[in-house]
Amino acid sequence: MTTKLPTTLLECIHINLSKEFIQIREKQKQLFTSKFINLWYTIYSYQVEDYTENLKYFTNISRENLRHFKVTFKGIRYQYDDLINFLAEWAVLEVNHKYCYNKNKSNHRSFTKSYRVKTGFLKNTNMSEVKIDFEKIFGNTRNKEFWLEKYPNYTSMIQDCYNTTIDLDGFVHWLYENEGTELKYKMIKGSVVMTYLTTERIIRYINQVLKFHYKNLWFKISDEGRFYSSLTNLPSKSIKFLKLNGKKLVELDVKNCQPLLLSYLINHPAYKIDVENGVFYDKMAKALDLKRVEFKLFSYRYIFFPNTHLKSGKIYNTLNNHYPGLIGEINNLKKETNLALTLQKLESDIFVQKIGKLPFGKITRHDSVLVLNENSAFFEMCIKKEFSKLGLKVNVEEKKYLP
């Protein structure tokens, strides 16, 4: 299958191949080029998986996952570590020599297990279409049977992930057609900033969906019962390209979910009314002259996630004005429990243990669930029923991803 990679990366490999192997023929050059590109992409893929948002760190890759990268030229066999050394010399990737075995033994090949790609090739460059052996790169070492045996209590949710497909061509086309578009706000070093669909992010997103496409899936259950998977980790822009059992999906999203669950743990009638109506974020954002998403991110940073008490500042004053006594109750609650983990546990009890176990196709994404259009009314009823057991009314927003 083909994908697009930075032209500067390809040019670097071509130029250095000609310098390194002076008498190399065109056919051999193509073979070498293919090996180098696939090796670079493999290391990049592991790095993305380990450090989705920050690729400045080294990532460990076992010998078994790289040993198939080898090529012969004029009777000399070049193994994966030889090829990696070439790429390092050409400043395409870096090797962390801190982690080497038998480093001083001349009769034994050193095994370096920590690498990182040079991400400068991913920025401000033209793109070229190249062929990548994704099936080999993303070959699944842990198949469905492995995960079902590891998590037998989550069989239906794992099966639903394997029954989900993505319109790969459609999503990749959308990415390249919309390069530069705004994505979403994120909290970075205490500030709320907009993120954009950059060239580097496009390559990263393609990498993620390709792994999913080839069913190189992973699953994890947190201590609080949250269900994490390759699907929950997909970029949000890919959701409209997903199909479950061959059908498009709708998303049921609980508005103000974390603040709503907090109202189960404290006693504040005015606050409870607003979170049940799904207007808490909007009301606070307006009072602080912020966008809704900006206040939402600030609330997680300063109210819900930290165990420290909020004692002053604009958010503190505005909360006190709108909901007198609320901050005091939250601070008292934090003395007894880890608030963020407690809220995640309540959320998981509903969306994983109850909604996730329903005998209908579904994809849970923490406080939302993707379902078939014909089942949306049933799932909405079930969500409201589960929240009602906590004495809460819930505002469920339906987002349609139909053609």
C-alpha cells in the first residue's frame, strides 16, 4: 500500500545510497531504498505509539521486531542494525548508545534497543507517495484470541473493536484536503492553545489508523475500570469514517459528565440543576469571558484533576459567586479521596460495566458511546437509566455521522 512521506527524507536516502554504494544498480537501489524507508517508518511507528504528542524521546524496540529488515549486496548481508547505523550516519534517525549489550566484545554484535527518528523531515516539506509494507510493519503479534483470554470480562467490547472498520481512503483524503485546519484546544504548559492539522500530525494520524486497519489492536483496563483501546485512541476526526458491522455510527455524548458525576458526591442543589441541564461549562465560560472549551480545560486542570485545593483566583471567585459553598465541598471531598480517580470510577461503572456489556454493537469512548443509528434510542434510554440510579438526570447529545 502507498502513503505519503516527506520528500526530503526520500532525497536524503537516495543521495546517501549513491555515495555509500558507488556501483549499485537501479534495481538494487530500489530494494535498498524500500528497506530503509520501511525501517524508518517502523521506528517512527513505535515512537508515535510511545509518545503520541512529543517525539523527542527515544523508544525501545526489541530485536524480534526489527530482525526481518535485512538485505544482501555483493555477497554481504546487511542486518537491521547495519541499516540503522546507515540511517544514523545520514542524520535520519538517532541511536541511544546508552543501552548496548556486549559493547566491548569484538566477537559479538552490539544490540542497541533505543531509537528515535529525526522529526525535522516531517515539517515544512513537500510529500511524495511511496510504497510501504504495512502488513509486515503492523503485523499483529497479539491477536484477538490473546486479548479475549487476557480480558474475558470484556469480550463483547473487544469483539466490537474487531468488528469496526474505517474508510481508510476517505480519511486519508480528508486529511490531505484539510491540512492547516483547526483541530481542538489543548492545555499546554498552563495555557489553552489551538492545535492544527500539520504535516507531522497527518503522518501520525495515518500511522494510527493504518495500525487499526490492519487489526494491530491493543486493549488496557485501568485501575478505575476505564476501557482503553486502539479505537479510543484514534483521532476524533476519524470517527465519521468508522463503521461497525458495516454500518455508520452515531455518537451519544453525556454533556458535563464529570461535573454531573461530582454532583453525586456532594450536596449542592444549584450546582446540580446546572450540570443536569448541561449548562455548567457554558455558564462559567460566559462569566469568565472564555470559550466553553477553554473553561472546560481549565476546570480539569484546576478543579477536577489535581488533589490540591483551589483557594483563590478568577475561577475560584466565579465559582463562589455562582455556587456559594461549592469550592468548600470540593476541597473537603479531596481530603478523603482522589477526586479525578473517583469520578473516573463512577464513569466506568456506567459506560464500561453497564453500557459496555449490552448485547448490541457499540464503541465506548469514556463518557460517550458510538452506536448504530437504529439502536441510539435504546442506548440513550439505558444511559439515562444508569444515571438515574445515582439520583441524576442526564443531558445526552446525539451526534450523527451518517452520510
